[in-house]
Amino acid sequence: MLTFIISYKGNEEQADRLLLQLKQAGFPDITIINPLPSCDKIGIKPSKIIFYTFKKYILPRLIAFKDDCIILEDDADVKSPYSLYLQHFQKGLLSRLSWYKQTKNYIGGTTCVGIDKRLIHRLNIAIHKARPQHWDRFLTTFGYSLDSGEHYVIEKEKRLGGTTTHYSPIVGEIREGYKTTF
């Protein structure tokens, strides 16, 4: 199982805090993906940066290593042991383990997402066909496109992890954190 923290330049303190939490919780093989100095330099809107980062930096590693992964945004707040994440991850091929809001057709937040290696090929095709977009929107659309037997899992009652209060480049202001329900 590969574990990725998506971060950005200037937010190293958040990424380092989360790295320590993940190590203490027993997560294996953790990599901080911190590739971009700023969205402006490459012409990407902040709302599309996680999509871009996944496509350019994480997906090639998944293809090369052919392994399952858990992806966390650097503002994630992890309090539960890795074994609990693994237990919930194994329920489906795509698992939204932590998020912050859900409407009828949309799940907001990709704080913690699990992707089974059996989805890598289909995910690769889908992401290369898709236009750059908010990562939440892409995962929601891709997840709902899976057959019911493929198990798109959304942890509805108990989210695995919360977030810290942090500056959000997407909304351009401080976003209040939320606490984990585990």
C-alpha cells in the first residue's frame, strides 16, 4: 500500500505534521507530493491542482508499482490507526474515507481517498479523457460510473479523519477544520 500526501510549496508545515501523524498511526511507504511552486506559474486554477497533481505525479507511480494507495490532502487530521483505514479501504475499489459534505449528486472533499490497484487502468483512461477539473468532481463522477458490484464506498456515518483549520487556496480564505468521527 502506497500512501501519498498532496501538498504545495509554502505548506510544508502542514505536510510535515501529517507525515508525523501517519507514521505514528502505522501507515507504510509515505510520500509527500509537493511538486509545484504555485498554480500561477503553470497556468492551473487552484481548484484543479489536485487533479493535475494526481495525473502528473501520482498516477504514473501507481502504474509503475501496481499497488493500492491512500491519498490524503495535507490538511487531513489522522487520529485512527492504519489498520482501521485498511479495514475500511478493503470494502471497495474506490473509497472516500474522509470528506466534508455530501449532496444528492456530489461529494465535497477528498481529504482521504483509497484507490484499489484494480482500478488503475480504468482510472488512467478516465483521467486522460477528462478535462482538468476539481478533484472532488472527478472522483464523484468516476465513482458513480462504477458498477454496483465494484463498490464505490463512501464512509457516510463515520469518517476516517478530519481536517485542521487551514488556508484554502481553492476558496482563498481560512477554512475551519472538522473533527474525525472515529
